Amino acid sequence: MKKRLGQLLFILSFAIYGIVLLVPSSPLSAGSKILSSSILVILAEASFWVSVLILGRKLISDYKSLIWRRGQRDAMSMIDRQEDGQGTDLCDSRIQPGKQDERSKR
């Protein structure tokens, strides 16, 4: 029961952040939009941190490892593109200042 509540709060926190994105297009006045978005952000953060307290450190470590793996995968794909000649190499030591590179002539 406790684990389900933690999972629900975790998912709810992201859903509330999604609702925050809809606030600017609502027909409310500017002051009401600011107030509503502030309340929603506070609720989302509170929901997230209460879920972390309930679910414990394991959830956060799993979540961080998922993000870390995604970051590594993106970095590796960028490196692969550079090796294939599709990416740009900002640190190419062969390019001398003031001289045009072959790639920039294209």
C-alpha cells in the first residue's frame, strides 16, 4: 500500500508539471495565472519529494542511472557521428587560425 502511494505521488508530480504548461493558455487573469502556476509547482515538488521519502533511495538511484545511461547513449551517438564525418569537430587541432578548413568550403 505504501509503495503504491509513493508511485502514485511520483507519477502525479510529473502530471502536475504537465498541467503547469497549460496555465499560460488558460483564460485566467495574469495574477491568477501566476498564482496558479506557483501553487502547481509547489504541489508538484512536494509530491515528488514525499514520494522520494516513501519509496526511498532506491528509486532515486534507479532514476539517476536511467538519466546517466541516456546521457551516455547520446554522447556515444555524437561521437559516432563525428567519426563518420557527419558531426562538427570544434577542437580540431589541424585547423590553424585564419586558414579555411575543407569542411567550411562546402
